[in-house]
Amino acid sequence: MIIPSWKKFLRDIPNFLRSSIVENHLLFPGILTALLSLGLLQIGAWEALELLGFNLLFNVRHSLVSTNWDSRLAVIAIDDATLREYGEFPLSRDRYTQLLTALEASLPAAIGFDILFIEPSPHDATLAEAMEINGQVVLAIAPSLQKQTLRPVPVLDRVTAKGHIVSNADLDGVTRRYFLYIEQVPSLGITLLQAYNHSLQYTITPDTTKSHQSLIALPLPSLQSEETTVWINWVAPTQGKQGIPTYSLIDVIHGKVDTAKLKNKILLVGLTATGSHDPLKTPFEQTSPTFGVYLHAAVIDNLLNQRLLKTLPPNLKLWLLFSVVISSTLMLTPLKFPQRIFLLGWLLILWFIVSLITLIIFNFCLPTSAPIGTIILSGLSIQWQEQKQKQQLMNLFARHVSQETATLIWQHRNEIFQNGQLDAKEMVATVLFADVRKFTTISEEMKPRELLNWLNSYLGAMAECIQQHHGVVDKYIGDAIMAVFGIPFPHTLPQEIEQDAIQAVAAAIAMQKRLVLLNKELAQLGKPTISIGIGIHTGLVVAGSIGGFKRLNYSVLGDAVNIAARLEQLNKNTQEGNPYNILVSETTFQLIKQHYSTKKVQQMKLRGRQQLTMIYAITGVQKS
């Protein structure tokens, strides 16, 4: 599987948290992402993306779940047909008197006019009389730029209830929130529902369902704020097949609409003609806006069905993003890059699905873009931190190992990388020492720049031979080279330790052969040729980071290093029977004797051992 089993994952969380915090795997990228995401939230940088996410959620919900507007609602539209018959808007007010007269047969529960009657007209008295007879008419009021409320003319104001028609569109023009109250003044929707509740107390018909008989619970104005704002739950497009039932005003006046369709309904009268000055954008109607009268209808629907949209308070959004950072970082950090990309994609899809389910079932709108963006930021932050750690780790091995070994080190970094350092480990390794003969004499005869170029050509050629045989160039000590086989990962199996020794001897022979070619090049350039001696010993070493915080080197320590260096020096006095100038210890001999021909040189007492140890010279490769 690409994703680790959940049982194992949950079991490893405590250890991972502890080690990650210490190693900055989780702490640094997590805090960095949290600060960045929370900062973006505070300055509103997520807002534009959240608006897009909001629209997408509602459209996906609508495509999956068919929801209808409340059947107790209807709109009487001042549409194109009405204006063709009655002339331009605003209509003569006697048309509204005719409308109220036509509606007497239907007995609607409440009638709201999304129209401002602020200028007097000759027909106001007749209209006021019709409104008073109806008793359930609500008119619109609105604040003006001069901070004064625009109210109906006095004769209409005295006989009707009022509600404000202030709207509040977001940056993208879509209206998602609604002012139920402004300075204790109710909205048109609230006042209409108050009228509807009043009608329920006095009008109960046989066909009225039990659910429709109960009074509607209405929110009260906030005491802490001048505005009481709610989020609108746009359950469907406002027009079309699933839209709010809409009838032309002229059809109602002419009796072309069945009175039963308007009986006990909450009616909203508003302008819907082409070119209306009251456009409304919803999540479904962005490119082709609908009309402002449907805004009040949508809020009334939400209050009738107790399905106003619920959202997270700002402080909980902060906690949500912080939780998303920690959880996503926790899940993504232990994974390799392909697995991380796979899980990252699924996390994004999963969050969108969770948001969609909460919207469908609970009418709860979770943030979408901010958490999704935060998850992406977490992945990027982890990847950046990983690359930083990789560079830090590779700096310890720069030009010391082959590319294959470097890749292997990175793949197993968690085994050896602790607190920004390579943790000290005790292991059995094979150490190789090589030194140039008569280097002091040669250096005295060459200019410093020429000497440096000459030495670098030699060291570079030898390093290639070592790395080709999976060795690590531990350090250069002047003209001397120290290389180790069997690090940085401890080899505990006998065959692994044996292979390290075999590779070390193979590298030593390759170095001598490469030196022959290098000397030909040097001779052609008129530069001194090079002769080296090599000592190899297998033993216990301690490998780890050495140095201070600002400068670290990876190296090995132990008697095995000293013994290899001493064997190298013995080459000076061991010319006969030593064609490659390579001496190995008894320990190394026992590991490589099946692969290389050797010759006994002498016995010597090694540090830490009571018995004498035989030293061997490498004479060739055994034929299989």
C-alpha cells in the first residue's frame, strides 16, 4: 500500500511527535505554515478563494441533492409583460390598489412590497385604504446616504408595517449575508414573517398542515451589535424550474392566476423586468443575475424551515486552520515524495467531501479554500524543510561519497540524522589510509599554485576510485587520504562486513592502477610522478558529526583508524613481495583471503592486543 496502515500510523504517532519536534521535522514547518495561513486569514487573503469555494459547494450540492423552495412563498413580478401594458417603472399606484383588490379573493397570509413609496402621488389615499383593509401589508424602508431612513409617504406609513431592504453583497457581487435587523429595525423578511405569524393565529383552514400551523420562531435583534446578520442558505436557483413560484403582476390583476395558488401564501411584490436596477447575484446566478426581491424570499424560506446557513465563528476558524496544519503535517511528514503527493491529493478531496456533507446534512458551511490552501502550504513547507535538511545532510558528505551512496544516505536519513547532526554510532568498518611518498621533497621543488593543482589532480583521481567501490572519503590530511568502507549505516551481518573489506582492497588496487595512468599524464606535463603506500584495517570505529554548530564534518574515530595509518607507513620498508604497496591487517586478511592473493610480511603488536598480529601484502586477485 502507498499509505501506511492506520493502526501502525496511530501507534507510531507518539514516537513520531517526540522525534519530529526534537528534529524540527514537524515543529518548524508546522509553525511556519500555521503562522502563514493564519496571517493570510487575518488580512483577508483567503477571502476571494473562500467565495469561490462557497459557490462551488452550493452548486455541487444542488447537482447532488434536489431541494425546493418553501411552497408557502410566491413572488408577484413587475416583469416585462407588466411594463409593456402599464408603462415604465415606477407604476402608477392605482395598479397596486388593483393588485390588492384582485388578491382579496386569494386571502394571502402576508404581502410585502420590495418597492419604496417615498414620493407622494394622487392615488395614495386609495392605496392606503386598500392596504388598511388587507391588514397584512408590509412596505419597504431604506437608509439613505444622509443617514436618514427613506420611509413611505405618511398616508401609507400610518397603515402598514415596515421592514428595511438593505442588502450586502460580497467582493464578487454574490449576496451571502442578510441584515435581519439594523439598529433594532427589522428587515422586510422579518416583518413579513411577523405578519405571517399574526395570520396563523386567526386563520386556520382545513387543508393547513400541522407543521404550517405552528408559529415561526424568529431571531431577536442583537444587543451587542447594531446589525444582526445571518448567512443565506441558497437551496436552489431562484428562477426556472426549481425556482420560487413567480407570477406576473398583470396576470394577477387580470385574474389569470388561480386564486388557490396564492391562498395563505407569503407574497413578495418586486421588480423583475429586464434592465432592473435591483440585480442580485447568487451562487447559482452569477453571470445572469436574478432580482433583489428573491433575496427576501430566500431569507423567509430559510426562517420558515429553520435552515439558515451556519458558519464557524472567527476564533474557531483559527483553531480549525491550526488543527489542519498539525494533522496534515503529521500525516505528510513521514512519507516519501510520491506517497506524499498521493495523500495530499486525497486530503484535499476529503476536506471538500466533508465540507459538502456538512452542508447537505447540517446546513453548516465549513471553510473550504483556507483549509485546502493550508494543506497545500503544509505540503510545500514540509518539502522545503526536507530539501533544506537534505542539503544540510549532503553538505556533511559533499564530494565524499558516490551519488548512489548519497541517495542511500538520504533515503535512510531518519536512521542516522538526529538534531541536525549524524548521530554517533559504533560499528565495524574497514579503514583505508593512503599517503604520497617523498611529498615534502616534491613540495619544496614546486611553486604553491603548481603544487596545489598537482595535488588536486591526484586526490580527485583517488577519490573516484574510492567512491566507485562504495567507500567514503573521510578526510584529506595534506597529501594523505583516509577512506572508510561500511559507513554511515552500521553493517552487522558477517557477509556485509566481509564485503566492505573486499571493496576496500578493490579500491586500493584500483587506486594504484589509476596512478599509473596519472603518472603518464604528469610525466608528459613535466611534473613529478607520484608513488603511494596504502594500509587497510578492519575494526571497531565510532562514526558521527564532529565540530561545532556552524561547521560540522562527518568522520570516524577509533583504534582502527590508527592501525590503518600505521600499516600505510610500513610500506616504506616493505618493497619486496609487495607489488601494489598495499598492506592489510590479520583481521582484514581473514575477510578477503578467498578473493585476493597475499603474502605474509611480518608480525607486529597492535594496540590493545597482547598477541602479535601478522601483516599481509596484497599480491593480486585470485581467479575464480
